[in-house]
Amino acid sequence: MIVIKLGGSILEDYMPDGFIEDLKSALQGESAVLVHGGRKIVNEVSAKMGKEQQFVVNPKGFRSRYTDKETMEIFTMAMAGKINKSLVASLLKHGLKAVGLSGIDGGVAEAERKKELVVQDERGRKKIIDGGYTGKILRVNIPLLKLLTDTGFLPVVAPIAIGTEFEALNIDGDRMAAYLAGALKADQLLLLTDVAGLLLDGKIVPKITPGELQDLQSKIGHGMITKIYAAQEALQMGVKEVLITSGTKEGAITQALQHQAGTLITNE
């Protein structure tokens, strides 16, 4: 079992036929689940609807979309609608039996709405704000995903969960992928992004352990820190290895899964 997170930048800027053919080749004979992002497209849809988007950073360095009720409605429309269905159509075109879902469908991902968020301003000062419609995953229910993968389908999951009051909640895509991978006991979690891997001092780190990452977190930027946390969570939940690599290179998926590109994070 492989879980692959497609970063929004790949969907927006790099979904040529070669990319999907590489995905098809890499998944030959393998069960898999895809999770996708799409921040830029959500921003574009929001702008057309006249809704300005806000982003916040918490003290640990996580940068996230502030999701009020109107933003959540737009987020759901863009993520579970426009982005998810466009991706599914592209995969079907290339012979992959893709099925579009969100974490709401079948109660795949259940989450608790965050009551408040601790954020910091440009000067590093902390303040507490209302949590909006952002969620923390409580549990993943895998029967629907297993039913699909066991019968040869490829679930394509938008990062939206169902809340305890049956409301839609925004979930970080990397964290969604980590929780799905953990629940499915995946062998590999592949986080595809627009950079070659974890960069430290300008160089790609080919392999690293969670323990080593702990000592380096202060050197990791906003764009990568969420992926590092997701990787650590996945390993704690029993995933064998996590790979972070660029999805914009030819053969990126195949090379990463064969440990020929990107950064490998493993307990071993």
C-alpha cells in the first residue's frame, strides 16, 4: 500500500501526460490512495468570489489558511469539486480507475473542530484567535477505502473531514495523507512538492531519522515544516517510510519510491 500526497503546485503547474504515466507505472500491481492539495486554485476561486484569504502562522512554524464559515464553503467547492474532479478525469483518461472522495464521504476522516488557534504576528508576538473551521483528525475509517482499493480502484481524497457536529472541516493535506497512511498501514508515504527534498544548508538530505529531525527543526522553513511533522506522525502510526521529493522532475514518483531521489525519512 502506497499513499501519495500531490502538492497543489503539481496540480496547478505540472500535470502533463508524462507525470500521470509515471504514476501509472509506479502503481502497477500496488494498492494506493492519493491525497491532493490545491491552495493556489482555492485562492483564485476565492478572489473571483470577492473573498480575501488570510493565512496564519503558529509558534511551531505551521502556516495555514484561516478558515471562517464562508472560506470553508469556498474551500469545499474548490477542493472537493473543481480540483478533485479535474484530477479524477485526468487519471481516468490515462486508464487509472480513479474515484474522487473527500474525508466527509463515508465518514472516511472524522475530526474535531479547533476551538481556538495560537498564532504569531510578524514580530513573533503570540495571540489567540477563534479556531474557525479548521480540524484535527480524530480517527480514520478505512472500510470504504479498502473496498475501493481491494477492487482495483484508486481513491483520490480531498483534504476535508467531517466534524463532530457534521460540519465540513479544513485539514492540512500533508497531515491528512499521514493519517490515511497510518490507518491503512501503508508501506510508503510519498509527499510530492515543488522542491527536490529536505534542504539543509542548500543541500538535499538523502536520508534522515525522526530523532535527527528533532534537532534540526529550527532550520526548517514554513513550507517544509508541515511535511516533516506529517512524516513523523506517519512513522509513529506504523508507516514504514516517508519520502519527500519534487513532483516536477521526469520520473519523480518511480525514482522516489526506489530511493533514487528526494529525502527518505525512516526509523531505521
